[in-house]
Amino acid sequence: MMKYISLFSLLFITSCTTSVEKEQLHLLNGYWEIKEVRFSDGTKKEYKINSTVDYIMLDSLKGFRKKVNPKFNGTYETSDDAEPLYIRIENDSIFMEYKNNLTTWKEVLLSLNQSNFSVKNDQGIIYHYKRFEPINITP
């Protein structure tokens, strides 16, 4: 019995630890919508519909992130505002750092694959994103 508990514990710990490799960072490029926020007290907020989507573009370890509004014809409405984005790798963690005229903040990249990514900010809030799939309604 103890053998099964140890095996289960090992599998649980292994499944909870995810690491993002530098070679995966190109997967951040594209359109993303927030699907869930987990607060540090354990509560969560789910997003079923989003009126804005994040567009991320990285070239090497720098780029930008901006909010865009998807339209039903498959296009996007956007402004010229974009947050500069810098990637910093430190102690086996990858940080997404943002700087603008008003503030600076960072998030640690917890997981990343072709269809999802998660980040955690300094307040312990975890943001889960999924790749945005545009709705194209054309006559």
C-alpha cells in the first residue's frame, strides 16, 4: 500500500511542476485570450467571453504585448498602444517583464505550449490564457 502512495505522490509532484524552456518562447507569438484567473486566496474567476484579446510578438528576448478587439469578420481593431515586453531568464525561471511610462511589473512564466500559457505575478495571482480562435462570420 505504501508503495502505491509513494508512486501517486511522485506522479502528482511531477505533474504539478512544469518548466518552460527558452526554445519554447516562440510559442508566445500570436493572439491569446484569458480563460481563468486564480487568486492567491484560492478563489478563481473564469472568463467565458472576452471583448479584448492580447497580441504578443517576440523577437529573441524582447517584443511587445497589446490589446486588440476581434471583429466578426476575422479582423482586429487596435490602437498604437503597446507594452514593451522583455524576457529575462534567471534561476531556471523565465520572467516576462513590462515597462511603460507609469510602471514596471513582471510575471513568471509557469507553463507554455501551442494552445495555452500561464503566468504568475508578484501578488501570487495566476493568469491562464488560451490561444484565441477567431470567429469569422462573413456572408
